[in-house]
Amino acid sequence: MSWEAVIGLEIHVQLKTRTKMFCRCVNEFGGGPNTHTCPVCLAFPGALPVANKRAIEECIKLGLALDCEIADRAVFHRKNYYYPDLPKAYQISQYDEPLCARGKLTMPTADGDVTIGITRAHLEEDAAKNVHVASSGRIHGATATLVDFNRGGTPLVEIVTEPDIHDAETAKRFLQLLRQTVVELDLSDAELEKGSMRFDVNVSVRPAGSDELRTRTELKNMNSFNFAAKGIEREIARQISIYESGGEVQQETLHFVPGDEESPPMRSKEEAQDYRYFPEPDLVPVHPPKDLVEKLRGEIGELPGARIKRIADTLSFYDADVLVTGGLDRLWSDVVAAGADPKEAANVLANQFVATGISPDAVNAGELAKLVVARAEIPRAAFDEALSKLGDADFSAAPYLEQKVVADAGELDPVIDKIIEANPAQAEQFRAGKEGLLGFFVGQVMKETGGKADPRVVNERVRAKLDT
Amino acid sequence: MTIDTLRLTAEEAKGLLERREISGAELFAAYAEREDDLHAYLYRCEDPGGDGIPIALKDIISTKGVPTTAGSKILESYVPVFDATVAARCKEHGLRLLGKTNTDEFAMGSSTENSAFGPTHNPWDPTRVPGGSGGGAAAAVSGGLAPWGLGSDTGGSIKQPSALCGNVGLRPTYGTVSRYGAVAFASSLDQIGPVAKNVRDCAYLYSIISGRDENDSTTVDVPAVEVPNAEDLKGLRIGLPKEMNDAEGIEPGVRDAVRKAIELAESLGASVEECSLPLSVDYGLACYYLVAPAEASSNLGRYDGVRYGLRSDGADFREMLMHTRHDGFGDEPKRRIMIGTYALSSGYYDAYYGKAQRVRTVIKREHDAAFEKYDLIVSPTSPTVAFELGAKTADPLAMYLNDLLTIPSCMAGLPGLNIPCGLSEGLPVGLQLVGPQFAENTLFRVAHALEQALAFDVVPERLR
């Protein structure tokens, strides 16, 4: 039997508003433990929440970018449960009247558009951070728990998708595209390592062609897009093997541990919480004014999905996707506008520039364009060095353009001869058919010439000489 | 000069201070040095200096640097790092804190017997309760231990103790006084309000504490408060809801005193007519005892032993949490947490909390309709005068019925004011005036005129 996976995502994005969601504490990553706290976010008796207007606007903006309907009336609810990192014993969240609902994100793929439904995007507060004190650093085996309330009350947007995704790769690409959207709207750093973007994945499988929804499991704690893809693949395989051996999948939450082969269960259905949701009586319902919604809509530029489609008209879909989700496409457009070849520019940006870690915003596109145009004539080493300096405010391509690559066979042949002579064993092996050794010789020549030789010419000459 | 703390009003005290007939220190000492044989206070303060009028605050109200226990063992060691908005506003007006008054644990009760620190006694008869939950503040004001005070009212905790102690208590319109810093019981019902010896003091104190607060999203701007002077009630239309004036359980003595007050109102020019609030009275109490415990079950979740207050030992968080709450909460909070948790649990929400909230809308509408015909409605505040200590502690339902007449207007978010209107068996009887939203000025005007005509002596007979 063939199987189809059904995947839904739940994404949390921390907003980078100046203050927290329901108090005036600074909303900032880091700081000494419990330094960004007040009676409200420590839940002292009698303290009351006041909703952050800016956070409401940003949630609406993200909702609009995800093509959601913005509610005329949205309500905060209390989600009640006991945990040391939740000082009020309830999280203020949204329940049946969220700010944004019924949206979609259209994701271009090599085979055409895939549309993922957005069930809702709502606003809530983040929990504080439990620090489990144990040598392993893991929850299992911890001996004590300390709580840092700095993160408690950070504004969070929760985005829930419809179960419209059927493979790990699409899930991964959706997450990347969503992240890029959030970053471009300037709502969040959305940095996975810092936890300012987090996601949970719901996975079930069913016989291909069926439209039933079987028992799903929830995967948590995946802090990279690749882990998400890997976790999903692993979970799909696990569920299929359970069904194929005549078993039943249990509803449970699984804790993803990157190195491990299995995801240990965190809690099963029997332990599922009854959150006793009810409307938060300390806050009044939110009624977003129409003109505010339209103003926010006007602030949204061309979104990443649309740009991938537009750029894919010029480049391959793959290149367009890499440029846009890497946040490189605006620089690419500028570099192309300054005279560089589109494909060449894309290659340089996606392969070499991205490795420098320099922010695209810091780059003078005109100077970069000059480098791209002259790429073949500049020694490799000089080109690499130029790229690494692109972030400098006064960067100029001129000194690098003056350095010319050595492409003259007459100049290169003596060096090549010397290298072959010094490595007779390798030369013998190459002649005996070990083609891979070509790279060794080219590398030696490049090294000998200080990176100034034209690799294409060296390649050609080495082969010619060894073949004789 | 000697200061008669039993009789001196805040307004009179202000006059004495302004005319420099007494010093601020003398005034404060007059209250502070009086023996608290009623156990009205849980904590008494040193004179902070200055020459403002002293005030007592119910121990539900957070006071920076001064213990705030909410009458609970779980907060026995808790000292707030911030002032409640009402406490801050009192300070801004120079009012000096005399102390924190006793309360039923987390304001849950009608007799102050649920305080973890022992009951308060009624100044008229120390064998009887002062009402609750704000029995401490009411006893302090009537017992000469404070010129005035602030209480909190969820289902009658200001009005009912004022009735049983024979003073003036206002539960303001929901949203007119900030709840910021008041230990929460039931957020959609809790309101802070004044307790005083007369209506003018009550109005003045209300003017100090009321108004929008950026720390409480549910607050609104309030019409300017008028300290009343009126002596007649010409043109006033009073409605007498028959369900609240003829309810089962109203003592004959209470009924008589209230009837006389109403006749007096008529003689002052008011027109009085019987009206009806059938649903509000039939369903008010039942719905209140779903809404309030439901919200309480959530509001009391924060007492987990992690950050402040009591912490009992336990092998892990779960165990520490359970031991702390087991040791820290008394029976009444535990009872309400259980009821409330049940009422909010999945599958029961619609039938209980959801439905009770919808009934509130019905109660509100029924009151709105009455206020199309009447400027205010009148009834006894409490069906009985002060009862003996211990008389109802074994029967929570009998205790809950004390609030039968105060709860409907609380559920509708409406202002209600108690004034003493006579005695029954030597104990004060309270008259409840309820108006439409933001009608505090009407309540003050009418209550003041009645107060003048009734000439009730607020000093307990045994202390005169």
C-alpha cells in the first residue's frame, strides 16, 4: 500500500516590539536573569495586563501578509495550566475569536504554486524560561529548575496552518518562506537559534487517495529547518511501519532530539491538559479600526512568494528560491541593474557571498557588480578577498580589478611541469586512470601561483601535459 | 482637645486640621492608639508623618512595603513592592495609612470569619459578625478605629458589612475605580469602594479613587463627583423591586426599618412605585456562584510557591505546588477553586460559565428596563441584621444567601450604596440604593437627603 502524509504546522514568532505584550518591561533578548521584570510579568497579586497596541498592529500586519481576514472583534482568553515558567498559572492567548483567520500562503515551486491554508494567526504572550540544572543540560535527569522571567510576556504571534502539507520538503520550504516574510515585515528576528521563531509539527499518515484524518502526533523542539524535515521524515516512516505491522498510532507529543534515532514521547493523550479557556476579564475586546487595517495593508511591500515567481522568469526556480529565502534578491536585482549577468550574479551571491556572513544591506551593489563582471579576469584569491571586504563602508572594487589572472599558457607551463616532476607517483596513477587526481595537480598549481592562475586554463594545460 | 474617633467624620477632621485645631500627629494617634478589641486590623502602621486624614485599607489592597495578606496564610509573608492604584491615589491626596483591615480569605465570605487570622467582631455587639468580606474596614469605621476606609466588593463585600455595622458603603459602577493592585477574586465583578461615616465623606473618598487608570484596561473616565448637599427628593422616582423587598428570609425588623425609610423618602418628595426584577433575583445568586468561583479558580492559580508567599516542601514542582496550596488556602478558597475549575472544564463551560455570563446580560437588561422608569431602586441591603459568630460557618449555602440582595446589581455592574436606616433588635439595618451605570452622583444626593432626614446615630449604642 502507498501512504500519504498529512502535515500541519504551528509556528510561534516573537515580535520585536520595544516592550512586552502586557507590561512596560523592555522586550529584549539576554540581560541578567530576572532583570526585565515587573509586578505584571511576575504575576504579583493584583497586577493587571494592558495589551501592547504595537503588538496588535504587528499581528494584524502579519495576518494581512498571510491573506487573512482581520476580525472586527478579537478577544483574549486565559489558557490555564500550572508550570513554573507561567507565573499567573494562565497564559493570555486567543481562542475562538483570534485577530486573524482564514488566510493562505502561496508558495511557488518548480512544479507550480502550492497554496497552504492559514487557519489563524493570533497574539499571545511567551512563557518565561526554565533553566534545568543538570550536567547533561537536558530535561531528563535534571536536579533543579531555575526560572528566568525576562522572556515571560514577550509578544508572540502563533500561526497555525491547515493540514495542507504532504511532505517534509514542502514543510521545510513553507517554514523558510514564512520566516523570510516575517523578517521582511520587520516584525521579528525570527532566529531559530535564539528561539525567536519556533515551530511544532503535527504529522499523521493515511492510505494514499483517502481523505480520512488519522491519529496525529506532535513533534516539538526542532530548532532548524533541516531538523524539521528530518523529524517529519522519521515520523512518517515510523507511523507507516506501525500501520503496516498492524498497530495503531498513539496520540502523543514527541520531543525531537537531533542526534537520536527516535523522538522520545513527552506526554500522551491521557495526560492531555484541560486548559479551561475563558475570556480574559482583565482585558477588553480588541476592535481594529478599518482605517488602521488599511494603513497597515499599505505598508506591506511585494512579498517573498511573489518575488520568487517574478525572479524565476529570469533565473531557474531554484536560484530564485535561494535568493529570496536567503534575503539576497534585492541585492541581486541591484547588482544586475548595475550591469552584471543575472545568472553570474546569482551564483556569486548564493554560493560565495552568503558564506561571508555579510549583511546584504551593507553592500554597495555597484561595486559588487564590477567584481561580478570581471570575475573571470581576477585571480580567485583576490576575488574571494574582495567579497570578504564588501561590508566595509568605503569598499571599492578598483584595487581588485587591477589584479589580473594569469591565463597565459606560456607563463603557466613551466610551473605545471615543475609540479608534475615533483609528484611522479601521482602522475603515474593519473595516467593509469585515476582521474580524480586532476584536482590535486590543479590545486598545487594554484597554490604555487598564489591563486593568480586562471583555473580553467590550468585545468586544460595539466590534462594536456599528463595525457602526453 | 479630645478627638472622638467614633463620631468625627473625615470632613470634620479635615476642618480641624486646616484650622490647626489639631495636628496631623494628634489625629493619627487618636486612631492608632485606640485598642483594636474588634480585631478590625491585621496590621497597623506607624504614622508616616504629614497632616492628611488617616485611612484604613482592606488587606486586599496592595500597599508598598506594608504586608498585604488578603486574609490568607498563603500570603502571610508577602510584602508588595508596589502600591495599588487606589493606595497611590490616597497617598497623592496626603491620606495616611492607619493599617490593613481584616477580610475573609481572598474576600470570599460574608462574615469575615473566613480570615485565616481570626474573625472581626461587630462594634455594635462583639458576639456578632461585622459582615464580610470587608468586615474589618466596616468595623474599623464604626468602631472608632478609622475615619474612613476602602473595601472591595465582588458580590456585596462593601455594602453588606456597611449594613451590618451601620455605616455608609459604596460599591461603584464597574470600571470607575482601578482594580490595579487589588488582590483579584473575580475580575469581572471586583470593585474597590469607600466605607465612611456619612455620605459626604463617602462621595469625597470616591472622588479621590475613581477615574481611568492606564494600568487597568477596564477603567473609564468618570463624571465629576458632586459632594451632595440636597435635602429633598422632589421629582425623584424610586422603584421597589418586589422580589427584593418581599424575599423569603428578610427579617421583619429589617422590613420595617426599610419601609419607614421609604415612607420618609416619599415625604421628602420622591415618588415610590413597586416594580419587578424577577430574573435578576431568581438567577443572580446562582450565576454569581458560577462566575465568581470560575474566575477565582484562575486568579488564585498564581499562588504556586514559586515567587512569593508560602512555599511548602515537595520533591518536585508538582508536589511543592500541591503542598503549598494545600497548606496555604483555607476551606472557602479551596471550595471555590473546585467549583470554578469544574465550571470551566471542557464540556461544562457552555453549561456553566458560558451560560452564567449570558444570564448576566439578561440581568443587565432587566435593570436597564427598570431604570427607564426609575432613577434608582431600593431594597434592604442584607436580609438580616448582624448574626452571631459561628451561626453560619457550618453551612456555606446559608452564608451565600446573605448576598441575595446585593448580588443582582453587582452582576449587572451597577453602583450600589448602603446607608443605615434604623435599628432592629438594637442592630443596624442597611438600606440599599442601586442606580444605573455612572449614577453615583444620584446615589450620593438621595442618600444624603435621606441621611439628614433619618438622623441615624452611627455610633454603636454600647460605645456612646
